[in-house]
Amino acid sequence: MSRQDQFRVCVQCNRTFKFGKHEQERYESMGFDPPLRCPECRKNKQKTKTENKWAPRQRRSQKNWDLEDY
């Protein structure tokens, strides 16, 4: 099947980006859906995701359990 370059609109920044035929083949071979974000927004999203992975987690407030309440 002959593919052609597609021009898509990023859902995050509304810029138009090219989704090339080689990129389309690569996405299809890996079973991925076509991208919704431009390469720059994808890179920023991945960077944020990685930074949040290593950020310290906030502890939930711990309740003071009294045995007398039971």
C-alpha cells in the first residue's frame, strides 16, 4: 500500500505537523495509533512524565488509631 505524508494538527498546541510515510509505517508495525501531538509536545510530555516518575510521593495523612475506640 502506497502511503503519502499526512499533515495533522496537534491537540495540545494546535500547530500543524507532518506525519511522514516512513513514520506511519513504523507506527503501524509497532501497533500504535497515529500521534495526536506534534514531535515537540510529545517530547515535552515524555520529559514531564519522566520527571514525575522520580518526584517524591506525597504521603497520605495518617490516622491516629486508638485501641480504646474499638
